[in-house]
Amino acid sequence: MDDSKYIPVACGLYDLIEHAIVRKSMILIQFQTTDGTLSEMNDQPIDLISKNQAEFVILKSGVEIRLDKILTIDGKTFDSCSTK
């Protein structure tokens, strides 16, 4: 489990995942794992959830990825949301 403080993500990232869920599309996700290593998965997102004051994407394979740990989706990068 990642106990680091959740950083809100850019709306574009959230929108891209929602779009893939609705269209049942596969996406290539590069992300940082809880131990800090980089990982990449090609999978279908099936849900977005909030728990423990963080947002997660659930993949068809059952993997849950915290949104602020996603580095790219299909090669696109996203900045964190501005809190200003």
C-alpha cells in the first residue's frame, strides 16, 4: 500500500480514462509501483474509484493503479491539477 499523500491529477487524465472505460478501449499505462519501480501495462480500464482519499483506476486484469502514480497513457503525459 502506498501511504504517500495523494496529489490530485489533471482533469485530462481522468477524462481520458473515463473515455476508455465507456468505449471499452485498451490503453497503455506507464506508472510507478508502490516500491518506486516503473511498470507498463496494456489493459482495459473498467472503473474509477475513490478510497482512502485517493483515486484509482481498476483494470480488467484486476490491477488497481493510483491515478497520481500514472506517468503516461498511450504516450501522453499529464501535469497534476493546480490547487491555486
